[in-house]
Amino acid sequence: MLRINTLNMRKNRKKIKNRLYVLILILVFGFLYLVYTDFGIKKLITVKKEKYNLQTQIQSLMNQQLAIQSEITKLKLDTMYIEQLAREKFLMVRPGEKVFKVMDSKKVN
């Protein structure tokens, strides 16, 4: 009877060890699956970085759009701004004004 009990205990221990090995293998493969598949953590991190970059790009473009809309409004309504641009960019002057060019002393010599 003692021998049978001992044999049964050994068989049970072997079964438990085998089940433990199978469980460990399942956990390892499950972890690898979660990390490296298309639905894994690695992909999730990549997608989150891309989302952040796109949101930053969208915010930058929205700021540009606001600046352009402000420029359009000034060009439509503000005559002083239009005059300033004409003077600076196109070197325009009003009738009767004289333009003086200041020469740099380093360039003259």
C-alpha cells in the first residue's frame, strides 16, 4: 500500500510538473504574441507615436492657417498695412516723396 501511494505521488508530481511546463510555455508564447504581433504592444507604441506626430503637425498647420487668414484680412481691410508692404517689398513711394539711399562706408571703400 505504501508503495502504491508513493508511486501515485510520483505520478501526480510528474503531472503537476508537466502541467507547469505547459503553462509556462503558454505564458511565454502569449507574451511574445502580445509584444510582436500586429495587435501587440510594440505596434501600439508605434501607433501612439505616429498619432502624436500627426496631432503636432495638425496644430502647426492650424496655426499657419490662422496666420494666413489674418494676413488676408489685413490685405482686404487695412490700407496702412497695404501701404507698408508696398513700401517695403516693392520700394514704392508716394508722388512727391524723395528716396535717399544710405551707402555703407565699408562698401564704398
